[in-house]
Amino acid sequence: MPVASHDRRVVLRLSLSPLLFLLAAACSGNTAEPAPAQDGIAANVVSPAGYDDSDCNLQTVLDPDKPGSPGHLIESPRNPNGDSELAVLMRRFVDDLKEARIQVQGGGAVPKLFPLHRTMRCAWPTRPEDRNEGFDARAIAYLGAVREFDAEPSKATYNAIVGNCVACHQVSCGGVIEFIETLRWQ
């Protein structure tokens, strides 16, 4: 049976280094139709990272009334004007990474990051137009690094997560890169 063009792209993306994957994703111009949706969620979608993401992916329709959505920003002492769902989630990721690093350094049990971090693909960004194929491809690469860390917590897998954060923020929201770099495990 011939391999569908979409399947060839997935195989190609899986074989590329993370940096090349990001470049390929950003430049792909993929115009493939999404999987048919039911209740706003694409059916039987499995990401290139190999996990079932049918409940949270680029085709997931976001709830316009959800906290963190446009017009419903999440207020905090840090930002009384409010933040998007994704901005709040990413701050949580920073806390998760700091705690995970402490646990790895101390030989303690490291909680799995992937279950929460995977929700970045179906969270409201600050600018709704930033939720696109390029962001989703970078999110998938990031989540691949998170899964590798969950499977084998180490300095190298931790720094791979941070590297994926920087790679994404080089494309969007670059003002936080200097801060993200402080998370690297030297």
C-alpha cells in the first residue's frame, strides 16, 4: 500500500534533529485537511510523538468563555490586567522545571511533567492567531523532550526541554528568552 504524503512527512519529521524539525515545521506550508472533528475534537489523531492526542491538538475547538480566553484573562498579583491561559500554563511549566531539577539533583522522585504540559496544545494563547501549525509543531517537539525527560530524568534531558522553550520563543514572544536561559542546568 502506498504511503500517503502526510505519512511521509511524519516519517521525515521523526528522522530530523529537533532543530531541523522546527525549521521544517515552520516552513512546511502544510495544507492538509485536519481529521474530521466530532464535538470540536479531531478524531483518532496521534501526534508524531506517538501519543494519542485526540483530546488536545491543533484542531481542538477552544471554549471562548474559558478562563484565559480573549476577554476572560486570568488576573493575578503579578499581572492585574490578566494573562492568557497559555501564559499562565507556561509559568507553571517554569515552576515544574525548577522543582524537577531539584528532585533530580537530590535523587528524589520526579513527578511526570507530560500530563500537564501536553495541554499547551489546546490552551488559549495571548494572541489567538499564534495558535497555528508552526506553534503546534514546536509544541510537539517540546513535548517530545518532556516525554524523554519523564522517561529518563537527567541534566541532558532537562536541558533539552529548556532548548525547546528557547527555540519556540525565538519565533514568538522572544522577550522571555533571557529568563528561559536562566533555567539551563549548567
